[in-house]
Amino acid sequence: MDEGKLPNFTALYNSSQVFTSVADVSEADYLEPWIQWYSIHTGLPYDEHKVFYLTDGPKADHSDIWRRLAGLGKSVMNCGSMNARALAGAGVFYLPDPWCNNQPAWPTEIEVFKTVMAKLVQESTRGVALGVNEWLLFVTFLLRHGLAADTIRAILAQLGSERLSRADVKWRRVALADRLQFDLFRHYYRRMRPDFATFFINSTAHLQHAYWRHMDPDAFPLKPAKDEMESYGDAVLFGYRSMDALLRRFFALAEADTTVILCSALSQQPFLKREGRGGQHFYRLRDVPHFLQLLDIAPRMVEPVMTHQYRLRFADRAAAEKALAVLKQLKLGADTVFGARLSGTDIHFGCQIYDRLESNGEIAGVPGRNEPLYFFDVLYAIDAVKSARHHPEGVLWLHTGEHAVHNEPVSILDIAPTIYDLMGVGDGVGCDAVRGASLVTHFRSGGRAEERRVA
């Protein structure tokens, strides 16, 4: 912003009430977006809602912002908000985040968008081959539901650069996903004119995790190679500039009586914990059904819950415990290959080897197998080395037309009551629904604001 590279962020900042939010927990294990966003959506702290995993949110029974507002007769849109439960009915739009794709989208016509985008995101580390019919249905849907000419131009420019550039530029595709989602959002926003709308994207957070080292190499003992700097040196800035362009589109879309809120829930900082071991690497299963078949593990459902982690759902506790024992006995040398945790009749597991592996070692402990099973036969390395971790502070800007910086940090639990207050429904929601306090009194004399739309 100071360098003039993010003009729309600057414009929003200079006309907003600027707060720094703080997570409702301090332990690093709980500084995950699928936990903290769930706290924001429900107004409840982790100690009460206990939602720990991605995909747990839709299965919990806590009421959230969209449900409470819909129950008060407000029209609502949820476009991709993380770990949120499905909602349907008149005056409702719901697109689940790509990792909660078992939740039904609403209206049902957007199922094709949900399904294709979930495949593209979940398989982004190795590419995904969609069938001709899938692409045809997807493109036809986009053309009928808001696909913009500048998005088409951006897609063609990206594909062209991938063919012509000697550097790796495929990582820039994340911005195309954001554009497609915005085009869909804009189409339905104009149709519905909702009272409350949320639009969630995670692209720049992904770029921060993967390429913070390239943005700020001086912070790390392990320096990127010259060719890596050429490919990824501007990755984080690219993410911010892509979001800055989206902000311009949001300004054009919002009505005069709409309060625009920018909220990040968390932020990031350099991750140095494993620098002495070459940074933190990740490995992902090549073919999950085939791998589970090798181990004679037969869950009733498999759900990906982030790039290298999965959730196995079993019919009963005994089957889950048997599978857990098998997973925990797999070794690569002295190291246990998979971290696995039992929760009821579910197992959450993922590869917990984070060092760079130079050779294809044999996995020991595979039951009933006479032939050797090698590590890279069943797993592959994800390209990026993690170089950032979460920080408990977040951005919270409320676009009121007036600028003020509030130096005292506020809790993320204050966000829900602030939204209810801005919309004039605080009394209808009730103080028992939230644990925080409205921030409206920080910038408006007399307390409650006039009724407004919020996006």
C-alpha cells in the first residue's frame, strides 16, 4: 500500500474503521482457519464449539450468522466461506468451500460449479483430468451465470504464458479460481440483492504458506535458488494485487447502503522451526482408494481435509480402531509414516514425514504383503516447501466512509455481534447467541447503527 501497488486496499483502508482482530485461542494447534472462521461464523469460542477439523463444521449443530439472519427474514449469500454448514430455501445462496464439497449447494443449479472447482482445488498439486462432458457442462454453466469477458481474457493469457514462459507460472492459476468465483457471486448478488453476503477466498494465504521464503529471503537461513526467485519472488505480491483488483469489482457492485467488511481471521509469519532440516516438505497419497485396498482398510467414506490429509469414516468403532492400528505400524526407517488420530468412528490421517527425501525407501509394516512397498510408489512430494505459519492477529476493516485506526486489539468473537448491530437485528438475535461485543460503539455515538446491508 505504501508503495502504491494496492490502490483499492488503500482506498478501503482510508475510508474504514480499522481494527486488529485476535484469535479466540493462543495455542498454535488451534490457529487454523477452519477453526477460527467457525468461531467467527458462530460467535462462539473454540472451547465451546470444539470444531477442530475441516469438514467438522458442517456436521456440528451450532447456529451461524447466515442461519440467524435467515431466521429473521433476511436474504443471505454464503459464497465459499470455510467450514460452514449448508443452507437452502427462499432468499438463500450457498456455495460450500472446496474441501466441504459433500455439502449440497443452493440453488441446486450451481452444483456443477461446486463439483468442478472442488476437483480442481483438491487435485491442484498434481493436476486433474476432467472429462469432455464435465468441461462442457462447466463452461456452459459459466456462460449462463456471469462469466465476464475479462475473466476469459485472463484465462487465455494464463494458458498462453504457461506455454511460452520458461519459468513456472502455473501457480498463478489460483487467481483465475477467484475470478470465476467472483463472476458467479456477482451474477447472483445482482439477482438477489441480499441483506447479507460473504465471499471467501484462500488463494493469497496459500501463496504465503508456499512462497514467503521467496518474498523475504533474508528472514530464512535456507535461501531460494536463483531460478526459484525468478519464478516465485513476486508470488505473494501477485496474490495481493489480484485481490486488489477484486476489491475494485466489489466497490462497483455494492450499493450506497452497504457496509463492506474486509476480514482475514488470521495472518501469517515466517516458519523457521524446521530450517535446520531443509524446511518443511509435504507428501500426498497418489491414489487413496488403491492405498487403502493394499492395507485392507475399507471405510464407508473418504474425505480430503486439506492437501495431504484425509478423513476416513467407518461404520463402527471396532473397524476404525483396527484401521488405526494398521496405519500406525507403517514405518520408513525409524519414522512412522502417517500421523493418525481416532475421533469417534472417524480417523484423521496424513503423512507426517516432513524432511526432504532423497531416496525411495521401503515402507515396513504393511500387513500380509510379501513384495516391498516403496515410499514414492504410493506418495509424491508437493512442490512447495512450507515457509509461513499462522499468526493470531488478523485484519478487520469496516467501510463506513470515515477513517479511524483503533489501536486496542479486538476479539474475532466481536465480529458476529457487530454484523448483527450494523444490520439492526441485535435485539432479535439475543445476547445468548454470541460471546463477543459489538464494535459499533467504538465509532458511532449513541450505540447501534442504522439498518444496513453487509457484505
